[in-house]
Amino acid sequence: MTDGRSRRQVLKAAVAAGGAASLSACLDALGEDTVDRPTGTDDLSTLPNRQFAWDGVVRHDEHGNEQLPRHQILLYLTLERDGRPTDADRRQVERAFASLNRAFEWSHEGVVWSAAYSPAYFDRYDESLPAGIDCPPPHSLSPFEQPTFDEQDVLVHLASDHADAVIAAEEALRGNRESANGVEFDASLSGVASLASDEDRRTGFVGNGMPADRQSELEGVPDDGPVPDASPLFMGFKAGFAQNQATEDRVTIQSGPFADGTTKHVARIRQRLDDWYGEQNFEERVAEMFSPEHADEEWVEGIGENLGDDSRVDETLDTIREQATESGRVGHAQKAARANRDDDGSVKLLRRHFESTDKNVASLHFPSLQREMSSFDAVRAAMNGTDLTEATPVIRQRVNNGILEYIFVANRGNWLVPPLSKRALPRPR
Amino acid sequence: MNRRTFLQAGGTLGAAALAGCSSLISTQPAGNPPVIGDRPAAVYYPTHVEGMDMVGMGEGGDYRFGLMYSYPHRFWNVTGSDTTRTSIGSGDDVHIMASVWDGETMQVLPDTGLSLTIRRDGDIVFEEVVYPMLSQRMGTHYGANAGLAGDGSYEVTVSVGGMSTRRTGAFEGRFEEPASATIEFDYSQSARDGLSRELTPDRAGERAAVDPANMEMMPTGTAPDRDALPDVRGSATSGDAEFVVGTLDSPPAGIDAASTYLYVSPRTPYNQMTLPAMTVEAATGSFDGELTRTLDSELGYHYGTVVDSPGDSVTVTPTVPPQTARHEGYETAFLGFDPMEVSL
């Protein structure tokens, strides 16, 4: 399989399909016999204690915006054992994780990853999490959603610029093969934690061109292929501008047994873009994604590359009600930003979302990191714009109200990302 | 015009009787007549009347749901005072409609958010936020044109959001939570084509309306009769809508005040359908401001406020027209309003 088109087809479907066959198809397409990516280290002290310290080891664009690894896998794992894990379980998990660190460089060329634990996992223990940890079980975050709550035990999040690397990492971690990237694993998670259903393996991608390349025959995207070629996301715009993202410092838990950890919310969201592209022009999409002021002032060109490292959404917050009344719309980014700033103006949430074609449905996996989960809840409440629906009937619960008309929340989960030193089946204290 | 005549679909007696709205003459034109060029800026009799059929009913949380379908329709979306026509798309198979009501009072809930998800064998074939619409036969309902994947059995999930509209009386504390119900839909194009479609060239454009559907188990979005409303002071007409105005000595349960309550209950002419999702301002005595959109178990959906010292009269000024899409015959009405004066 050497011609460019079929190689691309294989790579496109490989991560979503997963497994040994996909890995070999992927390697065939690359013209390689084995996975050959930079290997890692057996000296954990050389790795950051913050499992989410990705910013220093992934690509950045010319404006300094973090570019998330192109291929990502979320494994929602359930412990095989009822009740508390044993020390033997803990040792096995740590040996598996340490093997993954040996197998792949901690970078976008190797694999960056993290292991996180649900409040339901910590319920296995008699003690509760320390009072300072703000990470409750998942709950509904809008007046209209009825999501499935993800309450599996462990969330392993793998990310790499290379499809073969994430698939090989997953295969070895789950015990489906004994090595990855030429490195033998001392142990796998098999026997301790596994996927309880097909739904618990989720995959995705992000990066310029990847959504357009995958839009054909995809449920949720119109047939005429409207996603711009350059766009990193299905909705046609960039996101995650550096000035509108929290720093890793800002989301880090400062003290206690989980210092250097963070909380992680992950939503799975279906995108229904027929009307987004079919009933709205570019200017209207800009108004609903950013703000009506962005549309009026023509601040956004194309996918928003010209915005550099700042979406300029902070300039639109004070007059949001006037914009709603005058233009009959409010912007997604401007609504959310209202609750996403500290008193000193710094941003609270570090959003690291990526796209998905799992089950052939255009979706979004939305991980967000924050020191306290309540910050995420507050941003989502602001994004609901209920106050604006009360200000004018033109703004409705999900119509003319940012992008709420086009996104359907299917799942929500809350997770505690412990520091690396406690990443293997941590106790709550 | 090339017409083809179809036999009335046999259907299931239960569904037809339930809906009570498949009983028009079965005439199927090759296409819809064009929209009338010189329509009045008011309610008018449409160019054609299409039958619809009940798909089924469901319950979830505080809500009852009814699901109906018809031929794809042209309709008009409303944003502010602007209307935008949505034409029938080439992939559209049906106009699918949901109605939401309270089972205890049989009142239609006209101002919720609603979405429909249609699945076949577990796979999604349609999922959209469905807009509130105003039609002469049903009043407020929620509808969209949808493309399906051919004849077969579908599962339609109707999901309603918790209301943010103020609720009072027996509705206080209700309709807070989202809920959904899934209803089976056995679709076939031949059954759809058996629905009635009557061209109405003799009456089209006349200032009149098609009679409301008479649905035995499902309410339409009708406003309370004027005679049934308490302490009515008068009414006035603007934008072809009638605004019934009343004052109560004290507000409905759920509003914490002891003063006079002023309410305004707007409705369509001929059919008395509720007009939701407007901004209505009023001035009387020392009060001059916006009324609050309110759903009350006795007053129905209305616009109201507490007034400390009402004057001898009230000036009522709708400033934002009903933000509901319009079926044909309503798309030129209720868009612009003059202030009205009603004696108290």
C-alpha cells in the first residue's frame, strides 16, 4: 500500500479502529516494519511530576499557541476487583506505567499521557479525598442536557503526533502485546483494569486539515463538505488561543497529597453541523462562535489564524447584553469567558479538546483542566447564557445562543489527575 | 395544475382518531402553490392545507409529549422582527412536529427548548434543536423538516429542556428539569403520501384562518377564553393580535409581593392561539418597564408584573414580536406593533 491516497485512508481510520490489525496496517502505510519513535527513560525523576505538563514538549504554532498531538486515545478503564485495590495491583499498574515511560519519549514525537481517577474510584476507600480537593461526581451542567455519566475508575489519556505510537502504547498497556516501540513492558494493566465495554474506548484527532480530511460521509457534517481545509476543528475555527488559556501553573493543585495534580472534566459532545453551515453565513458563524462584535468589526479571517495568540474575546464582555439585543445573537466564547477569569484577569481553564469520528459521528472530546472543578461548572453555566435568554426572547435556550444549537452533550466525567508520584491507583489521602 | 388523487390512507384507527386531523380531502398536488405575492400584513388563509398524522405520545418528568408528522413544509424563522423563509430541501421527507403539555391542566408549554433525535437501528439519522413554531391549526408546537433513511422503523427521542420562563400558581417549581421520551415511528412514504393535502385557491390570502385541529387527547396552544380569565379590564388589537389586559388584587402564587398584578394575554385572531416569547412593555402609574414572561396555571402563558400604584389606564407596547417560526398564513402577522391604551 504505497500510493498516497490509500496510505492516508489507512492512517485516518487506524486510531479509531485500534488493535493489532490497525497497527500493522498503519506500519505498512508508513513503509515500516516496526514502530520506530524516540524512546523514553527509566529515570522518572527526569519527568515532570505534573502528568499534564505537556506544554513544554508539544509543538507550538508561530503565535505560540499550544498544538495538541494529532492523535489521541481515551481509555475509560474499570477495575477488575471490587473494593479497594491491593498493593500488588498498585505495583503492577506502576510497572506498566513505568514501562510506557521507557518505551516512548515524553513528547509529541513519542507519547504524552496521563492517568486520572474518578470520584467513584475514590469511593472504594473508607477515607474521602482531602477537603481541599474540589472534584465531585459528574452532574448535569445545563438545563437541557441529560448526559450519561462516566464513572469508570481510571481514565488513561494517550496523545502523540504519530498514530502508530498511540496505538502501540495502548496495545502494550492493555496487555495485547508485550512490547511497544522496541521496548519490552515489565507489566500491563491486564488483570487489574480493563475496558468494560466498547463505549469505553474513545479516540480522536486534532490539527489543521484533519477534520476536512475526515468529513466525507460523516454523520453530523453536511454532505457538501463545508469544513475548511485548514481548520483544526469541525466547526471551522481555531480554538485554544494562548492568551485565552490557563497556564499549567494556574490549574495545578498547590498543596496536600495531590499537589502537582489537577482536576479534569471530559465531555463527549456530538456535533450537528447541518444548520451551522447550511443556514448561516461566515459572518453569522463568527458572531455565534466569538461574538457579534467580532463579526461587525471583521476581526476574524478564515479559520481565525489572523487572531494570533488572542481571540480578543475579553474586549466584548462588557456589552454582551447590548450585542444580544442589537444583533439577536451572542457568541459562545464571549459567554463562557465571563466566568473564566480571575480577579486579576488570568484565565482559569486549560482546555485541550480534540475531534472524533468514533462510530462515524462527528464528535468532540472536551477535556478541560482546572484547579477546582467548580470553575469548570461556572464557565459552563455562563456558556448556557440563561441570563441572556431572560434579557431578551430573541436569545433562546439553544437558539441564537452561541453554539448550543449544534452541540449535544452525550457524556460527562470528572477526574482527579494525581501527580506522577501517585499515578498508580492512589489512596485518597 | 397537474393533480393526482390519492386514496385516504387506511392508517391505524387509533392513531387517526387520536390525532383527529387526518380527515381532510385527499388531494395531492404535484407541488406546493407559490406563496401569495400580495399577502396582507396580517393573518391570512394559506394556499393549501395539509393533513398530519399522530405518530405517538410519551411522558417524561413533568411533561407529556405528542409526536406528529406531515409533508415537509415551507416555514419562516423569526429573529427579532426579521423573517427568513426556510424552503423545503431536496432531502426532506417529512415535517416532524412535537407538542409539549402539562398532563394535569392540559396546557401547552410554549416556551421551552426542544430537540429531536431520530435513530434507526441505533444509528442517528437526524438530531436537531427544533424551533418553536406557530401554526393556525396547532398554535405553538415544535417542528422541523427532516430527511429519513427510507421506509422503516425509527425511534424518535423528544427531549425538552427545563424552562427558564417564570412559573406561577400551580406551576411554581415545576418544569425545572429536562426530560425526554422515545416514541416509535413506523414511516413509509406511501403512508405519508396518503395524508390529505387540499389546495385552497378560493380562500387563499383572505383575512381568515384555518380552523384549529380538534385533537381529542392532545391540547392545542390555545390561550384561555377571555371569559375564563379573572378580572379582565379590557383588550386592544395591534399587529393583528388581540391583547387581553387584566389586573389582580395580588399576584399569583410564586411572586412575593402584595400589590396589584397586571397581566397581558396576547392571542391570535380567529383561533385564539397564545403568542409566546415576546417582549411586552407597559406603563401605568409609577410603573414603566418590561413585563415578565410568565407561565401560570390559571392565566396561561402571559406577560405580567407587580404594579404598586396603577393609573386609570395602561399603555401596552410590544417591542419584540413572538420569537417563534411561522407556518404559512402567520408569517406576515405579529411582527410590528403600535402602543395600545387600555382603561383599568
